[in-house]
Amino acid sequence: MYDFAAELFPLNRSITGEGVRQTLKMCSDRIAEADGVGFEIKNVASGTEVFDWTVPKEWAIREAYIEDESGNRIVDMAVSNLHVMGYSTPVDQWVDLDELKEHVFTLPDQPDIVPYVTSYYKERFGFCMSQKQLDSLAPGRYHMYIDSELFDGNLTYGELVLPGESDEEIFFSTYDCHPSMANNEVSGPVLMCELIKYVKSLKNRRYTYRFIIIPETIGAITYLATGDHLKHMKEHIVAGFNISCVGDDRDYSIVHSKYADTLADRVLLSVLKSHTDGKYSDYSFLKRGSDERQYNSAGVDLPVVCFCRSKFGEYPEYHTSADDMTLISPEGFQGGYDVMIQVVDALEYNRIYVMTQPCEPQLGKRGLFPTVSKKGSYDAVMAMMYFMTYADGRNDLIGISEITGVPVKELTEIVDKLYANGLIKIL
């Protein structure tokens, strides 16, 4: 995952354009390696009305730099694509330092790093640099040059639906609209690709799984507004997860659905509690910021939460050049992946189970209990005894985990053993 993130990192992505298409193709090729099944790439034309929004013009950029009178390039998009403001219009103009500063964005509170800045819905141009670099510029003339264009094109997204035994769906969404930032951008698509591989490997999938990679905000709105997506999703989605900032190794985070009462809230909380020994960050919907905003909006009301490692907006490198490949790690990806596959397994197993025998069954004759009774021998099967007590038709698997404190991951193994011995049935 880390190596794939390094491949995606240099691409100049925005809410539209070639960088998005390159990213989607690379992700699609990756998930199609084994079975040939990749993302279906779809386009929505500029000017399309999507609820209260309009799909914007497509943006293409070829070159952007500032140079001094000696021809020295002060900033250059070829060095970092964060040096140009996203969706900048063309410019080819010599200006003095004071006028140059009107078109330069910095972070005075973080003077050594370059900010990420965009202007999607108002035409302007701009550059980004560190405050320290701006302060170092001498009076004189500077050449601002941006070779870009806005034109009627498309908003592009990727979709994959993996059918299961049921038409009830589990939904996963992530975004591909930021340039070179590691945790806030490439980590989501990278983790989703590996999650798709895992779901493909499941035999007899209970649920149908819907995966989309979209540009943030306008992509989610466009997806919900086109075709019959919204109607279908409201009828079929039982749990959904927006995946964002999942490559670092400093935290685990949940941003709840707006009432924090969905199956998605319950399962992600359950997994995080056991996976982190309770050391995770818990944010209400009031702290939302990514596409969970759209999925929980009035009139949409889908059961979607957001999963992050360090949450967007909460770590100092967010939306800056410091969100680079040193911020994420193989260990960070592994932790995020482990949480998501545990979420999938928990959902697949989350049923209401009922014991088939009154009283405690004799586990010893089935090889499920030590046949020699001594101090400590009972401890090894206490989790199983807990499960059997509450497998009374009143609780689903996540509910039993909440009552007993036994992680869902451990309970799924118990379910397999008891089911194989005919001691439980699904209500």
C-alpha cells in the first residue's frame, strides 16, 4: 500500500481533469489484477445541474511558475504542484513585489511549509509558497506565468459494485481530488483498493458492496443527484463508511453519523474499541468535514460514518506540503486496513443468534471444553460461555460484544465453532 501511495503521490489531481483519470485508471488496474474486474469509470458533463450545484468546467494545467528578473524560478509547479492554486486561470504578467504578494498564499503560523489552496467556483489565479520564502523576496520585478485552461469537459468518478447474496448494501466512499498530499489524499484510494481485494476474496458474501472514488463534495453531490443512485441507496444501504486520511500511525478516529445511532456507528465503534484498547478519537457529526456531510444531509440521510487515522483538520500537516510521504507509513496503512476488514467481517457475521439447546450444552464431548477440570481451565472458554448466555434472540453479534466486552473478531470465531456443532441457529 505504501509503495502504491508513492506512485499516486506526484499526480496533479483536482476535482476534474487528467490527474483524476490517471488516478482512477491506476486504482482500477490494481484491483483488476487477479480477476479483471476494475472500476467502471463514469463521466458527468460540465454544466450538469446536480441539486443546487452545477458540475464545473474541467481544468487543465501544463505549467506554472514565478521567476525573477534574472530568470531564476522562485516557485515552480514542476517542483511541487502545491505551488499553484487549484483551478487557477491563465496569466503571463510582470509585476512588482507588492502586486505579486496579492496573488501569493502562505501560512504565517507555519512559516516553513506551503499551503494547499483552491478556487473552484470563482475564477482567479494564485501561487503558494512558504511565508519564509515570501519574506526573503527582494523588491523588483517578477514574472507570473500559468499555462492553464477551463473548458467544457467532465467530472470523472469510479464505481464498483460487488454483488452478494442480499441486495442490502455496504457502502464505501473515498476521494481523489487533491494534488500531492499523502495522508489527506492518496491514502484513501490506496486503502480502498486493498479493501476491495479483500471483499472480492470473501466466499458467499452476505451483502452487496458498493465502492466509489469521487472528487470530494461536488463528486458526492453529483453521484447522489445522477441516475437513480439516491433512491437506490436509501432503499438498500444498511451501513456506509467514508474513508479519509488513513495512512499515518498516530491515531484512529470515527466521525459519527448525525445522530450516531446507525449500524455503521455501532460496528466501527466496536472494532475501534477492541483494536486500539480504547485509545481512539471519537468525533460527533458536528466535527464533520468530508463527504459524510453529503451522505448525512437532510433529504439524503444515509447511515454513513467517517473513518480516519488522524482526522482531517486535526493534524498540523493537513492541507500543506508537510503532508508528504514521510507522514504516512506501512504500519499506518496496516492499522487502517485491519480496522476496515474487521468492520467487513463484523457486518458479515452480525446476525441474531439463538442457542439450539436449553441450559448449557456439554461442550467437552464436542471438543470445545477442557475434559480435565483444574484451576484456570474454565478461563479459556469464558468468552464462549458469555456468547451462549446472550445468544437468546435479543441481541445481534455487535450487541453481544457490547454487553460482554469480547471483541467481535473473537466472537466470529466462536460463532463458527458453535454453528459447526449445531449449537446455534440464525433467528
